[in-house]
Amino acid sequence: MLAWFRWSAECPAVRLALAGLAVVFPTDRTLPAPTPRLQGFTDQHPQGTDISDYVRFVLVLAVQDDDRILTVTEKLTDAYRTGTAREVPTQARALHLLGQMLAKVRAGLTRPHAGQ
């Protein structure tokens, strides 16, 4: 998986993608790694922003509680458009939502800022 020592060298979009993958496809090594690294994102982005929603969702996924993941997935699906069929397993629904969220966050992170 990810060599966590490279975390600081990656752009924010790649960091978010890697953190999402680490919790959706967890191993004993990768599951605990993103949580402390994501704290910087929660400090920099206020709750209710796209990046904040994504980071908080990844942190919920890290807990690995299917009921909580399903609840948050359904809540956030409204904000990120396309849901998945209810019969799809929770992890697949979460991955689908993560993809949509990351695409939206990536657009915001790569858009030129004023004065650049």
C-alpha cells in the first residue's frame, strides 16, 4: 500500500485518496495510519466543507462499524448526488460515495486560486 513516509510529499488530493483507500481496503498496518495524518485536514477545513465532509467520512470508515458507516453514507449521499442500490453491500456503497466525494474535492483543490 502506501509508504506513509511519503505523505508530506503528496498533494492534498492524493493524500485524501490514499487515506480513503487505506480505510476501505484495510490491513493491520494501513488502518490506523490515516487518522493522525488527517487531523491536519480537519484543522484547516471547517465542518460542512467538501474536504471536511470527506475527511470525516474517512474517519468514520476507519472505525469499521457497518451501521455507522451506512448511516453516514446515506446522509452524505444526498450531498454528493448519486446513491447506490440499497442491496449493494455497505463497503461498496461507501467506496462509491468516496469516489464521488474525492472527484468533487479534487476539483476544488486543483482549481486555480485568485492571484495565481
